[in-house]
Amino acid sequence: MKIGDHDWHLDTFGRYIWRGRMESGQLLALAREIKEEGGQLVALWGSDDRHLDGGFGIHVALLASVGLAWVSCALPASAAVYPDIAHIFPQADRMQRATFDLLGIRAMNAVDGRKWLRHGAWPANVFPLRKDFDASQGATHDTDAYPFIRVEGEGVHEIPVGPIHAGTIEPGHFRFSIIGERALRLEQRLGYTHKGTEKRFDGMDIATGARLAGRVSGDSHSAYAWAYCMAVETATTSEVPVRAVWLRALFLEIERIANHLGDLGYLGNDVALSFGFMQFWRLKEDWLRLTAKYFGHRYLFDCIVPGGVAEDISDSGKTEFAVAADRIEAEVRELKAIYDDQSTLQDRFSNTGICKPDLAARLGLTGLPGRASAQAWDARVQFPQSPYDQLNVNMATNRRGDVLARAEVRFAEVAESLRLIRDILKRLPAGEIHAPVNPVHNVCEGIGWVEGWRGEILVAVRIGADGKLDRVHPHDPSWQNWPLLEVGMLGNIVPDFPLINKSFNLSYSGADL
């Protein structure tokens, strides 16, 4: 893999993906070069490799102009440390803190060493992702006085919001420092929904792992399931039938439309345009019912499986989805005209929750919010896996970086996904929808990388010689984007927070594994 003038001697590991192992000092140099080129950090995670006659491992996935570099560094058990990379990629900060909380692997010279996932559940010397973790050990009952950064001065007040909220949303603590109603600072504390998902994968068979992967963040089931299956299929060198690959893309775009329709409704609701909320959610409900009718589940759970898919689409289903796509496209066009004509809505959306392009680039804003801040990254466009390499996806971008821009990108992506669905249905090849996954005889690894509706979903998999899952790391783009919500809130009034928050619509579960 060549970055700039330097060949990093990484091996081709799939289309647009390279794999390599190096010393931690080399990792630091690679990170700097990719950053200078305009690339980004996608994910960082650790592993306990002592049962494989090793120590520990630190792993990073870095996105460069030529594709994804997946790099690992071996760390001795007696000195499980690696160089801090948060000074190069600020989005690494929380990933590094979580890696220490779960595995005891520490980033040297990191500025922020506060706990992230440890809410008093484990003793200080216990790390639950280590292979020798004793789950029967009792939890601690220490009070968790998280050291929020305080803003002091005349007229400055703090407003704590959460972690428990009204409604059914998951817990998260938001600490506002304000003067009057203007926010000087917002700081988040997450990790309240930690469910031990990564630990739960250990020892699972491959098929059961697929079911769990799809439930990491329920509204992104198809993206996670596809990324997991892609990782397994890469690790086992298994082939997937062509029709199954096209059906996976169909499921992914169905999922994207459902979530964007819901979010556009919520955005209307947050500025008291209940008409918009009701109309978009009527469209979403129709779409989900149609999905359940032909695939057995409103959210496509367990439709994507290792080796292909579990559900096919009939000729009548193709016809009905094409008709529904035409109808929804026409109605969304009308609703956009209404949104554009509502001066109150436009006033609330415009110049609210701004993430400027230069700051978005420095801090690693990704996915849909990133594209609304001029970060033109979409794996379906720059690094298209099959069948996206045959579909010519049009990427929606904006430079405003405000709530309005994020709404505009959603509108454009709904239209594009509807076009893609019609194209997929017309061109869907004949053939089988599933093939057996090759058996495993030695330790093997793979990675999957899919552009979900929020952004890039990545799943890394290591399978043991017994065919059981040994280490699985699912990564959600919310890891990168939660800190940018703090940035977007600066200078805005507190009542605008629900609107700004919804315009990002980040996952709690995806970042609290």
C-alpha cells in the first residue's frame, strides 16, 4: 500500500483493503502520513492474544485515498502500551479510553486518561475483555464521580441533563455550561448501555455471531450483519452467490430509506411541525410494513447470513417495491417543498448546530453528518464493493454543516436510495441466494466494511482453529461523531439541543459495546 511516496508493505486483503503488522512506532508514522494526506481513523480496538502465545494487540483501521489500511501491533503482556494517536486523530480519544477500560491496554502520553466505560462495575484491576476474566466476580459499588471539565466565571451555570431521559431513548449524560441560554461548553458521558457485546461474541459459532452482530445497533441491522458476514467470508475465503450480494444491497438501501424518513419526521416535530412528523412517519410505517410482508421482519433481522441471505424477493415483491418507491419519491418531493416553504422551520434549521468543514475534517466527522460538512466520503462511491461498483451511486454533500444541511443530505439520500432500489430490482441476477461457508482449520481473520445509513460500519473478526469466534470488534460511526455534537452545540441556545441532537441521530448502543 503506497501512501504519498512511501510503500508501507501492507498486503492486499480484499478490494480496497490492505492488511499488515508493524511496530508501534511505525504505526505512529503511518497515522501521521495518512492524516497529512487527508485520511481518517475509522476504528481502534485491542485484543488479548495470550492464549495464542502472544501478549496483547492494538489494531487500527485507517482510511486513505486508496482504501482501508488494517494494521496491528503486538504488545508484550508485561508492557501492554502503545503510542497515543489521539494527538493525530482526535476521534481516537474515546476509543483508546474504552480499550484500556476493557483490556488494560494503555495509550502512552495520552492527554485524557479518564474512564469511559467503567461506571463502577469492575474493580480497578479487572478487565472484562481479557480471556481470563472471571464473570462471577462481584461488581464494585463505588460511587462514580466522573470528573467533568468545569467552566467557571461570572454568570456561568451548569445544567446536567440525563443520564435518564423522558421517553424510550437510551441513557446518556449531557453537561451544559451556559451563560444565559447560550452554551459555552457541552460535555458528554456515555457508556451507560454497556452490555458486554464484544465479550458475548467469544466462543460463539459463526451463525449465532451473525444474529448478535445484527443487534449491535438495531436500526442498522443490515449494515452490521453485512459487515460481519463480509468479515467471516473474507476470513474463510468463502464465495457468496451473485444474487445474494445484490439482495444485500437491496436490504441496505431499504434500511437507509426507513431511517431517513423517520429522521425527517422527527426534525419536523422538533420545530413543532407535527404535520411533517405525521406524514414522514406514515411513509416510514408503510415502508416497514411492506418490508415485513416480503422479508418476514420490519427491520430485516436475520435476512443477511454468512454465505448469502436467508430471504429472496418474488416477482410480485419486486413490482410492489418499485411501485412503493415511485409513490414515496413523489410524496417526499412534495414534503420537501413544504419544508422549504416553512419560514419558521427554515429559521430554526439554518445556522443551527454548525460544524464547519475545516473543523469537521480535523476532528474526523464522518458519515451523513460528515457529508453535510463537506467531508465527501462514502464507501459506496470511493470504495464500492459489489454490487455498488455497478450502480454508480451519487453522493450527496453540503458545505453549510448545520441542521439544514443535514436535512438536505437526508432528502437527497432518500431520493438516491429509491433510485438504487429500482435499479437493483430491474437488474437483480438469477441464481442461488446462499452458499455454505468454508470450514475453518486454522486461526483466521477478516474484516467487513459497509456504508450504513449513519456512516461506515466496520466489523473485524478472528476465528479460532475450532471454528468458534475468538475476537469480534464491531465499530459504529457514532464513536467519531458524538464528540462533534459537542462542537455543534457551541454558541447555540439550550432549547436547540434536541434539534441538533436529532439532526445527528447518533447511536448509544453502537458506541457502548
